[in-house]
Amino acid sequence: EQVDEELVDSFYYPAKFGGDGAVEAIRQIYTNDAGLSPMELTAKYPEILDKKLPLHLIWGDSDVVTPINGDVGQFYCDRVANNRGGKGMTTIDVVSAGHVLFDDNPSDTNSALLRWINKRVL
């Protein structure tokens, strides 16, 4: 019911029309290879990810794919709790949803995103 033409096209388009990173994106989708973990990326690019790139996560409280109490969730919770990177560079909102927040709870997800944009950007 939640799979519509737009969703199918979002997977199909890179394979049909290519572009930078298209082959790698398709390989990751079909092999279920997520690439580097957030912990590995942060270790690899600390100057960018710790000091220059603000990151706001919106997490589903019922996410079973990447639960907030799992390794990745705890990594980000630790960054927020201990202000890693300084200046509140990493923030998290938890909404009532699973892994696909915009489908499960678009209203709360959009509200959380807009609050962060208004606070951070505007």
C-alpha cells in the first residue's frame, strides 16, 4: 500500500539514467551493503563531521531496523549527551514511528525537521 510509482521510480531512475554514484548506489541496494557505519565515517572525516556539519536525526521510537538503543543509535545519543563536536552540532528528535518516518508519521516528522531548520538555519 505504501509502495507507489514515485517510490519505485526513485529506485529505478538511477539504474536507468546513471549519474555520479548511480552504480554504487544500485550495488548497495541490491547487495544490502550499507557502506561505512556512522562511527567509521566520523573516524575517517572528523574535521568535517565533528566540527563543520550540523546533523539533526529524527528517529522512530519503534524502529526495528536501526533501533535507537542499538549501536548506531547509542553512538548518536552519546554525541548529543556529551556535546561531541561542540556547539550542539548533533541533535536528535524521537517521534512515534518505525524506520520509515515520513511514511509512518509524516506530521510529527515534518514538524521535527521544520523546528530544527528554523532554529538552525533561519
